[in-house]
Amino acid sequence: MPPALRCYIGPRLAPRGWWTGLGRVFPRVLVTAGEHEVPTGHIQACAAAISEEVRDTTVFVLPEGVHENS
């Protein structure tokens, strides 16, 4: 996969500024993660980048939550 497209499947790989303009499209964003998900840190870092563009960004980490692929 070309590096320019990797941000679409791995948003934590997005370079600074990639989220620019998101707040004009979405007035609010909800980011969720499970406390015991392996990538919780990456999810929170991504949420921090999004919150720079979307003022009404909420991050919810479910206590004891895990990631499950079904």
C-alpha cells in the first residue's frame, strides 16, 4: 500500500496537519477505546490530534474494556 494511503487504515500514522479541516465537516467526534486494548495509547494520541481540529472531541476509554475482532 502506498504510504499516502496508510493513514486511512492506520490513523495514528497520519502526519501532523492531516486532520486539518475536519472540524468544518464534523462538529463533534467521539473516540472510544477499551482500557486493555493493546493500541489504547495510539488511540488516545490520535484523539489528541483530532481534538486540535474538532473542539467538541470526546474520548471515552471503557474501564476493563478489550478489543475484540468478531
